[in-house]
Amino acid sequence: MKNFLLVIFFYLITSTQVLSEIDSDLYNNIKTGCLYTAQMNGDESIESKNFCTCMANVYNNYKNNTSIEELLTNSSKNNQFMREYVIPKCT
């Protein structure tokens, strides 16, 4: 019985982690888009690169692809997410 509970516990832990991460393509698109925007604004500093990496990590830890894609297509929700989650963590 103990082994069965350990297996269930392990499964729940690992499945939650998998579901909470976005796929690598979306992660790279978020990071690349951020870097491109910084570059277009004339900012290619290490701070901008670190911010973009941090931002991609925050999105990665937020939810799954569907939730992130919903955020990215709704500018008001995305701006709110940036204010509440990304900027406090990444600045």
C-alpha cells in the first residue's frame, strides 16, 4: 500500500510540473520577441537580455501553452500579467 501511495504521489508531482511548463518553441518565441523589441528600441544591454530570459521563465512557470497563448493574444490581460508577475520578479 505504501508503494502504491508513493507511486501516485510521484505521478501527481511529475504530471503537475509537466503541465505547468510551456513547450520550448513558445518559450523561445517569447524570449526572442522580447530581445527583438529591445533591439528595435536600441537596447542590446546585458540587462535587457537578462530581463527577457527572466520574462520567458516567468511565463514558463505560469501555466500551460493555452493559458500563455490567451495572455499573449489579449493585450490588456498580458499587460496586467507583466505588471503583476514579470516586472516585480525581473527588475
